Amino acid sequence: MPTIFIIGDSTVEDNKPPFRGWGWALPQYVRAGVTVRNCALSGRSSRSFRAEGLFAPVEKDLAAGDMLLIQFGHNDEKDDERHTDPMTTYPEQLWQYCRFALDRGAQPVLITPVARRFFTGDHSVLYTHGEYPAAMRRLAAEKGVPLCDLKADSRALYLALGEEKTAELFVRIAPGENPDFPDGHDDKTHFNAYGAQEICKLVVKELKQYPECAKFLREDV
């Protein structure tokens, strides 16, 4: 039976409630018989995900007829262990994942990093992640790999909702509500279950544009 593998970071992974990545919501949108294996893990970059051996289970099990969804960029601009250069090593790492999938007869899909919630006024959102989304777009165009531009889609969603409604997509914890966050928490990167659902809908809408990807999804979504 076909499997959708997902690799990425905390905005994608199943995570521990109240945190949810959009990959957690994907199984409800796939056709009967399609399995989703969400291998994404918090804090990883395109480089560290492979370096830590997290891609090894995918390498072992990815088969012809499967699909590999690839979203990195949130952590690629960080410390030395995770850093990649958007002009060189970032697209190189992404292409390694894509090429592996293609060699196996599987379908790779590149997904730009989802936008963060940084408003400057109710209808202005900072464009975060620097040159990484553009670098992924270029790679997808050069190699003919399907692209879900989640960066652009999520930013457009936030702008349409406005600052107050957008905040409802993210984890917000009042002081004393959760022992892990005794002083409260107002997250601008990570989604709650509702937010994960809404972001996943954007991914599904993008995937439906490609016949090679749409065949994994329910026709009524």
C-alpha cells in the first residue's frame, strides 16, 4: 500500500499537545489504503535531520509509488550544527532527499517553511526565513519537483485573518494553565490542533494541483 513519508521540523511533527504540526492532520485527507508516516522532529534542519540518522528509517522503507514530503527552513539559519547556506548547502541537502526519492521511484515534494506569526500592525506580517523559501522555489523550478509554497499560502492566510484571529491558530497558554509553562506562553511559530488543521488544508490544496500528488488524497477534499 502507498505511504506518504514526511520529514521536517516541529511545525510539521505530530508533537505533544497542545502543540501540533500540520503533518499530524494529514491522515484525514488521504485516500483509503494510504498510510502517513510523519518522521518530522522538532529543532531539525535539512542538514541535522540527516546527520542525526533521522532519515535512515525513510531510506530503509521508502518504496516505488510512495511520496516524500520535505519541509525544512525553520532551523537551517541557526547554530553551526544545523546551519546551511541558502545559496549552496541548503538546496544541496534538499536535492539529496529529492534524488533519493526519485531513485526509489517515489514522488518527492518540496514545501517551503510555514510563516511565523510576527505582525507589525494588524495587516502587515514580517517576511521571516530570509532567503531559504526563495532558494527552495528555485530548486523546485530547476529540477521539476512539485512545490507547495506554504510560506506564501500561510502568510496570505494570516493577512486575511488579521492579527487577533491568526493568534487563534497558535499555542497560547495562560499563566498557571500548564505546569510546563507556569508563566504562560504566547507562541508565534507552533500551532495548536486547530491551527495544524488549517495549515494542513493549505498543503492539501497545493498537493491537489499535481496529478502525481493528488492521487494520494481523497477526492472530496
